Amino acid sequence: MTDPLTARAVIDLDVPGPQISRHLYGHFAEHLGRCIYGGFYVGEDSPIPNEGGIRSDVVEALRRIDIPNLRWPGGCFADEYHWRDGIGPKADRPRMVNTNWGGIEENNHFGTHEFMALCELLGADAYVNGNVGSGTVQEMSEWVEYLTRAGDSPMARLRRENGRDEPWKVPFWGIGNEAWGCGGSMTAEHYANEARRYATFCRDHGGNTLYRIAAGASDDDVKWTKTLMESLNCLGCQKEPTNIFQAISFHYYTVDVWAEKGSATAFTTEEYYATMGKAQDVERVLEAHATVMDAYDPGKKVGLVLDEWGTWWDVEPGTNPGFLHQQSTIRDALVASVHFDVFHRHADRLVMANIAQTVNVLQAMLLTDEATGALVLTPTYHVFEMNRGHHDATSLAVHVVERPETRTEAGRPLDVLSASASTRDDTALVSLSNLDAERPLEVVLDLRGRAVTAHAGRVLTGAQLQSHNTASEPEAVAPTELTAIEADDRGLRVTLPPHSFATVSLTLG
């Protein structure tokens, strides 16, 4: 046995921080590859069990991780989607070409009503991304009215003609997507004016209050964020920002070289460490945007939203390159666990995050096997499930006072211990990741402020860094009981296997 690395982390169980919004565990479903068609939606005539064409086992699996919100229809697809093409009798809906993702034709059978039915089945809030790039202000305004207005208005009547009497609750609205690129190739200044205009005409109807999210930057382009914040307030002003849009997004993928992304399953240990360093770098990027926002909004009235994040590898061999279908290993699971630790630390500013994407695309929760119809839970799915206890809990600071030596990977620092914690009532949940590829990590949890009367642990790892789940081996990577927990004078001593994620649940006295 290799001697374990050692660390000590202090957690003051009686010193609460900001609330961790459940919406940090949001998801993303774009018309891309087999995410919608063949993933969420199989059609009413499919032999696969479904409700209104929506695949039942997908819904059941996502309900087990308490999915809080779902972003749709894109992504890049959002800025070529015209919502009126996706309502009314399916036989009458016009076909369209998905120019962003493979140039395939779509029949528009999955549209507004189907998406809202999916959200209702999931028990999730809808996050609708409107079309700024190729649409109009009127088009988006009428979509809001169609979805959310009661009474006798033109769009409410049209909704009733299509079978839905009462309006839906749709809290989250995206004002375009990646306006600097596929959403219109705009300058920041031009988009800021468009965002103000579109947001103005997206009205609150009845009891439905919109949370309007302006399309933000790629990675660490803080100039874009600065331009959007300048459109709401002046630098250093004491007044609150103008309440035109309520949040700004940004996107961050764990990719170093876009032209050479690499294989999802065939990678070296060095490539693994480079990926972990890139994942941890999201904290620097998030802090950069938050710092700019603080200068214009010290009261943190405007939310920050990371509505696309995750890994992006080369597609699986033999699959359509425009479908972005990739496997998911323990490496991807640890990318997710690292991100959530960062999200928890910045819950005062970060209000929502959406992993890309939910089914069959990029860092998916679920893979549907075309040959057998089987549903496969990915290692990333299990991280979401194990972290459910953080939803809407109160964050606790984790002070790592003793740690293994920081590595340098691909020019970035890498801490092999990643951790976060939260509390609710008389419980606490501690999340721990050992990012070392080969050595165990022994962590002393120095627990202060409240007595711990009971504890339990779970761990997720794989035989190799490349371990993943398939239809023939669906539980190659799955949570098991973590038994390597023992009492310590300071609290608990937890030993984590190499390349593993664990949660420790505490009962507090």
C-alpha cells in the first residue's frame, strides 16, 4: 500500500455562510444530437415506456437527483429557433434545419408544450432561452405572454386553442445565448443595448415574475461583464442597479485546446491532471466576473449564472461529429465535484449553474443506448445524487490548514484536496475529492462549534481513471459505503481512495 497523503480541514459548524441555491444544480437540454430526440423524447408510438412521448425512465432517474431547473432549447440552437413552429398539431408543424448541430432536419414535434410537460414531470422550473440572434423583440415578448398570461389576450387564446387553459409558471428567461459568437457575433456594447431592449418587452404577467438573464461572456472575458454592468449602473454608485435584467451569465468549459480536445476514455495520467487543473481554474474565472460585478453592484442584487459548464471531448468513434456524444469517466465526475465545491464557496454571487448537457451530449447525466434501449447512469450523475443534501442548505467555510504539496499541471496550480460543506437544521454534509491519481488521502475533519453525534460516508471511484459505465457494465462506477472513517481528537479522520469523491453526512447535537 502506498502511504497516504495527509490533510486537515477546519469546519466551524456553528458559523453559517450564504445559502447554496438548489439552482446551482441545474441542467441543460439543447436540440443537439440525441439530447432531445432519442434522449428525453421518443414519441408516443415508441415501444420504450413514455408519457406523451417523454421517456419515463429518464424522468425517473432525474427525479432521483432533484433536478431544480432545465434550460431549453439552447445553446446555439436557441438563436435559430422560432417557437411558433413548435406548437399546434404535430402533423402541421413545419420542419426545420438544425444548422448548428449536424445540419439535420427536425420535425418540431418537441416544442413548447412538450417542454413544459417535461418540466412538470420532473418537478423542475423552466429556464427558456429566447431568440435574439435571428428573432425579434415581438417574438420573444409573445412567447412570454403565450406561456405565462391568463385572461383573454391574443397569446393566451392561442395557447388555449392548443390545449392548455391555465398559464404555466416560467421564472427563468435567457435573453439570447453567446451573443459574442453563434448568437449573433455582436460586440459587447451592441448586445448590452439589445439585452436592455428585449428585457424591457419581456413582461411579468399575473403572478409570474421573470428572472431575466443576459447572455454573458466566454471564459474570463470580463470586459463583456463590465459592459453589461455599466448598462445597469455607474461605477462605485451607491444606488441599486436598474432592474432591467436580473442576472448575467457566463460559459466555461473544461477544455484547454479546442482543436485537440482528446478522447473521453483514452487519456494519460498527465492529461488527467491537466484536466483537474483546468477544472479548478473555474474559481479564478468566477472570481474575476464577481469582482467586476461587485464594483457596480456591491449589494449583489444582480445574479451571476454559469449556464454552460462541463467537459468537452472528441466525439465517440463512429458517431456524428455534430452530435457531441461522449462517454463519461471518473475523471468527468471529479470535474463536477470540483465545480460544485467552487460554486458553494461563491454562493453569495453565483445563483444558478447548468451542466452541459443532460442526456447523450457532452458531460451527460444519462446515456441512452440505441442498440438495446438501456439507460446508463454516468459517474457525473452520481456526483449530483450524492450532493443533493447541499440544495438550499447553508454553506459552511472549509479551511484547509494542512494540505499536500500543490502540484503544477499545464502551468496551473492544482490542489489534490477539494472540499466544501453545508448545514441544514441538525445535520451537515461534507464533500471531499481526492484528485491524486495514485495515492490515498487521509483528511482530518477538524469539526468545531457543535457536537457530532453520528456520521455516515459514501464514496465514488473507479478501478482506473478511465473507468466508466456502459449498458453491459452499468455499475462499473457507482457509490458505495465509505467505511474508512474513524474518530479523531479533533473530529473525524477520513481516508479517501485515489481519484475519488466522497460525502460525509453528520448528525449534530
